[in-house]
Amino acid sequence: MRFKVAALHFAVIVFSLIFSTVAQARTINLVGFGDSLMAGYQLPPGDGFPEKLQAALKARGIDVSITNAGVSGDTTTGGLARIDWSIPDGTDGVILELGANDALRGIPPEQSEKNLDQMISRLKERGIAVLLAGMMAPPNMGADYAERFNPIYQKLAEKHGVELYPFFLDGVVLDADLKLDDGMHPNARGVDVMVEKMEPAVTKFVETISSVKK
């Protein structure tokens, strides 16, 4: 009898260990949700930010799948209109990158903030974690516009308690060699720089998701 009980206990322990290992190995599903900067404007297939970020994370042994849900020309208004159907069920986290086109078009920052606020709220209601990628207004929009636009990402991150990567184009925006001829979008080398700079923040984001999902 004791042998049977011991064998049963052993089987339970082994099953628990196997289940725990499988659970820990579950792929984390992310979506890169944004505009042309996320979509990979004029870049060959595989050279977009989500694709290169996924490759970089996998090279470090991080089991992650990143879907590219970038739409060239998208504004925060457009993003809000498609946020529900563009983010599939089963998504663990979203890298939310929008606002650059709002600034280029001079859309009131208050409207951009309101749209981003609603997008974050909708994702959180679905139990989806958010990593907010910040933007900065272009210099030609003037100091007053920048003072109203630039702080909205920090404000939203604090309000919703989500992770913030301060500036999506960090390391690229001032280097012409890392941009396409239009002087706005990153080329393949520029995307590499963006991935290298943002990878630590995304790694932390994935680790946070993994600890919650266990």
C-alpha cells in the first residue's frame, strides 16, 4: 500500500514539473500596433521593426511571436477605430506606437491623448498588457505644440500604470544615414538601431507578462 501511495505521489510530482515546464515555455504573443514606422514603410519583407525585434528576442532565447499590425498613414483616430478587431484574442501584449502622423498633421494633442487613452483602456479591459512607445513633435510644429504634445505619453503611462518607452525613433531621428530618402522613415539599418535600443524594454515587458501568465 505504501509503495502505491509513494508511486502516486511521484507521478503527481513528475506531472506537475512537466506541466510547469510547458507553461513556462508558452510562446508570448505580442502585436506591434502603429503606423508606417511600425509597418516597415518601403522596406523589404522581414525588415520591419516587429519582424526584426522578434528575431532579436528569439536569438536571446525568448519565445515570442510579434505580429505586425502597422498601417502606413495611421493616426490615433484611425488606430482607435481599428483597435478592437486588429488585436486578436489570445494576444498577451501590445506595443502601442501611434501619434507621429497626428503631430505631422497638427492634430490637437488633446485629441491624440484622448484617443490613446481610450486605446489603452480597451486593451486593459481585455487583459492585454501595453508597452507604450512615445513620440515627439517635429520642430517645425513650434514650441507651443511640442509642449502640449510631447508629455502626453508619460502622462498616459502614469495614469494607466503601463510600461513606457519614451521615444520610438531614439537613435535614428537625427541620423540621415539611418533614414530613407524622405528623411522621416528608418531604413533597414535604422530599424536595427531601434531594435537594439528598445530590446531591453521589450525584454522586461515580456518577462512581466510571463510572470503574470504563469
